[in-house]
Amino acid sequence: MPAQLPEDAVLLDVREQDEWDAGHAPGALHIPMSEIGARLGEVPNDVQLYVVCRAGGRSARVTQYLNENGWEAVNVEGGMQHWEASGRPLEGGADGMEPEVI
């Protein structure tokens, strides 16, 4: 993952709703992995996609699926855990808590 996402890139977060609510990257598109097939129409296909989950396993599977179906997707190695550890911004946070990756 580049130090900074290109301006026209989209970060696709495929974690579950509770994970998203606890903390996510600003501006990310949220579609849980279990809903990708049904919501493909919401996935932009004219930009570079970076796919992220908690640690990289789910996003690797979604990245492979998208690439096999005509998208240009890149798996974010280390997932949101690496994102948070690198000091990248998070937003969200349930019940007024600080955003965190769960």
C-alpha cells in the first residue's frame, strides 16, 4: 500500500458492520465481504481499488474475486491493523469512544 492513496483511488473496507462502526478509514467505502456479490453494482470499476479488512485475509479473497471479474483491485497487506499501527487516521468509534480497530 502506498504511503498515501492516489487521489482517484477508492479504499473498499470489507469488514463486518461492528468492525466498521468501531473505527474505519476516512472516506472508505464499506461493503462487508458477505455482501460483495449482491452489491457489485456499488463497487466502482473505473478507479484503482484498495481492499482492506482487519488483517488481510478477507480482503485477499475479495481482491481475487474482483480481479477475476474485471476490476483492478489491490489487497492492503496487514489490513486495518497495519493502517492503525502506521498512525493513519481513523474515524467512527461507537458510543463516543475513540475509534479503534477491532
